[in-house]
Amino acid sequence: MEEVKQKKFKGIGIWKFLNKIPAGTMFVPLLISAIICTLTIEFNLGAPEGTTELGHGVTLWQYLGNPMQDLFGSTGQMLMIGLMLFCTGTMIKPHDFVEVGKRGIWIILARLIPAYVLSAIVYVVCGLNGFAGIDFVTLTCILTSANAALYMGIIQPYADKSDLGTFPIMLICSMPLLPFIFISSFGEGSTSLIQKIMQIFSLLIPFLLGVLLGNLDPKIRDVFKGGNAIILPFLGFQFGSTINLTKLFDAQVLLSVLVAILLYWAVTLIIPYIVDRFALKRPGYASVGSASLAGVALSIPAMFTGFTFNGETFGEDMISRSVAVLAIVLLITNILSPFFTKWTMNFYFKTHQGDKISNPKRVFQETHPELLKAVYDENNNYRTHHHNHTYFKKIFHIKSHKEEITKENENENK
């Protein structure tokens, strides 16, 4: 009798599903945790008033205690941030700073200088509470953030070494260290100046240790290069544990989100794009591709628990609201940033073909000749539907063309 071959269980594709959603590996766990914590905080499950039981301001993670509390609750955030800083550090190579100096640093400065200046002006004029329901801490977290990982994915079809070299610097600038130093300079915590400096060093040391070890031994870099992907889902659960969804759909919160998104795009798109296009004579994909919020921004508000700003305290309610606003801004900007980049490049290819300075052939001939073949036909005419070309199908992994891509890859291997 023929042996019956057992089909191997291929899994249900949870990770694949998460990666199809912008920032999904962090946002979906955040949403799940927020739902769980909202239910356990808001609903009275029979415990008497004044007890530390579910239904009286206690989340499921707090009720279960450690290790669940530190693993999925807000108490474990700083540990995860330290691990993320270390993993990020292991990816930094000295020559990255050389490449970014050619071009990327100017785009980063065009983003950060207006962001920090505007944040400072808002604090001086409006104080901690800011305006339109956007407090000073939340505004700074939003304006100064950039999703370096999404940036790398979006610019992949167009990037050269200088663009790729921008990744680690963008990652460093989006880490909590710079926003923490900036925001804390306006407020006072429960610690002394020496302790505040030590807190800054505490954020810096894991990163520098990662840089050192990653460059001393490339194997260490290989081991930790996927570290951030592992950490993000846990950070998502931890961020979600601070969100009460019953307060999320308040009209004032939605207004704050709308104003925050418009401000974010105004700061991160307009000036960087002008610098990219007219000062650097580039197509503009690098500036537009970086206009999305990084997940780690959600961790910053909790770092200012109990801080006072000109006599006003940044309390738990403000932190919860801040994280909620940041989460919605993160989702919307991460969804729309790839579309903005695509529209920018479509306009560039269509309108600059005869431009002597910004001619696509001059920009991409050496680094991406296959890109030009995909965008222009054999008669050098612009392909209106060039994103249907095999080159772009490979890059963006369009599901409907999966078989075609697989066959082409097999032929290339042969």
C-alpha cells in the first residue's frame, strides 16, 4: 500500500498578515492590548470599590502581575526601548555617516530644525497644554518623528548609497534620546540635574554599546539585526496598555488628531521637499518617503510621568491621551506615506524627462537602469501604468502577480 503523505501544516500566516498592514507588527498588538485593557478598566467585574481588582482602574496585565505585567504592560517600556537602542546600534557602521553626509543629512536637518523650533514656540506661547488639544509633549513627539524602517521600504526602487546611508541617522534621530533631552529642558522631573543627566546617559549607553560591539564583531550585528522586529510587537502591547478606547472617539481628540496630522505634513513635507528638489536637485522621494510617524514615538510621553512644566504637571490622563493621539497619527501617516511617494515620483517621471538638471536618465542611469526601462518604453515615452511593470511587481510583491514573479525568478536562476 502506498504511504499516505501527510500535508505539512504551513501555519495561518499571522506574521504575513501583520506585515501587510502599515506598521502592523506594532499597531495590531497595540489595538489588541488597548481593547483588553479598556474592557478590564471600564467594566465592573464584581469587585468592591477601592480594591485593586479588575474593573476598578486595573488592567489585565497589572492584575496578572509579573512577568505579564512587564512583558505586556507599561512598566516594561523602558527595558524594551533599551533593547531597541542596542539593536539599532549594532546596525550602525562608520561609513554610514560618510554616505549620509553627501545628501541625507540636509533632508534630516530640514525636518528637525523646523520641528524643534515650532515645538519651542508653541511651549513659549501656549505652555504645556498647547493648542487644539495637542499638548507640548505630544506635539514634539509627532513633529520630530520619522519611520526609518518604512522609509527604507518605500524608497527601495529609487535609492542609492546616500539614501540608504540616511537610514541609521534617521533611526538615531527618531529614538527617544533627542526628544527627551529637548522636552526635559523645559520641565522639571522628580530627579536632580545629575540624575537627569544620568537618565540621558542611560538612554545613550545601550546604543553606543551596540555600535561598539556591532563593529568589533560582524557576527553580533547578524545576530541582532532582526532584534527590532522581535521587540516591536511587545512594545505595541505595552503602548496599548496605556490607552482607554472609551476616551479615544471624543470629538476633541479627533480634532487634535486632524490638526496634528496637518501640522506634521506641513513640517515634514514642505521644507524637506523644497530642499530635496531645488537645493539637492533630486526627485524628492527621500523627503516624501520619510513623512510617517515611527512607533517608538509612542513610548516618549510615559518618560515624562510626573514632570512639571512651569508649574503644570504632565499626569497620567495627559499621557493616555497623548499615546492615543500618537497611535492614530501613526496609523494614518504610515498608510498614506507610500501613496504620497508614488504620486511624487509619477509626477517627476512624467514632467522632468526633458529637464537638463533633473533628468531621470542623469539621476538613475548609473544606479537604476532597470527603473528607467520600467518607466519609459523603447521609444522613450512615459509608461502611464509603469507600476504594472515586472520590475515594480517584484519590488512591491503584488499578490495577484505572485505566480508570474515566481516563474521569472526560476528562469533567472536557471
